[in-house]
Amino acid sequence: MKKLLILTALFINTLFAANLGLDYKTLRSRVLDDFKQVGLSYKMPKKLKTTGDNPNFQVGSVFFDDGSGGNITLNKNKKVASIMMMVTPTNNATVNMNRYFATTFVVSAVAGKNGNKTVGGDIIKMISKSLDAFTKNPSQPQKNKFVKNGVKYGVMVSAGMPVMIYAEPVK
């Protein structure tokens, strides 16, 4: 039993120590550069305001407008441990496009300074495929993912929920 407790503690420590290889400042810088390149006027707070009492991780929220934003989890070393962005689609195609691009820029920033070029297109294709499949069969939730360089990128679409786009370390 004692060995099991030690192994469990090591697993939990490893889980929360895992990160995506960057801090919030670097993530924000990459995202704002991408926004500037395509003319998006969205902002990200200079400092991520986090909440939570767990010493192993803290969660902060970023909102772009009333229908897009998400949560960024930092581990105890203040490194980004995971990103979960959300988009609530509207009837306005331009608004939807801007929301999906913005959230894709945030998630793809974990792939490096040019993450929008190395994984951004794959994320957009994954979103498009998921939305198309969901539109054809709205009673069937859609989940798609891919792994690149130790990061799992994914999208989830289901009725009554925002579209969720995420990045997390492969465990």
C-alpha cells in the first residue's frame, strides 16, 4: 500500500509538472504578434489573473469577446500546462471566422513562434471537419485530435456547448 501511495504521488506530481514548454508571457507575445499580422483587434491581459488554492496549478481566463475565450492552466513553475479555448458560434460568418482564428492562434502558439504556420492550418482543418460532421448529424458529438511534437491538439463539438479547442501535453 505504501508503494502504491508513493507511485500515485509521483504520478500526480508528474501530471502537474507537465507543461507545454512556455510561460504566459511568451504565449501572449506570440498570440499578439499573430493577431497583428492578420488585423485582429482582440487583446490578451498583460498578466494572467489566476485562481485556485491548489499549489500545483492555477487557472486563468482570457476573453476576446462575449462568445470566445478560454482557460489557461499554469503549473506550479508558472509554465503553461494546458489551454482550453471556447467559441460560441453566431449567425455572423465574419465574427465566427475571427473567433476561430483567434482561438487557433492561442492554441497553436505552443508550437513555437511560427506555430500558426506549423500547426495552425491543421487545427483549422480539424475545426472545419468537426463542424461539418456535426452539422450533418447534430445529435452526434464530434471529437478530433492530433499529436505533434509531444502536444495533443483537439476540438470538441456538441449540442448546447461552445466549440472547444485545446492543447495539452501528451501524457
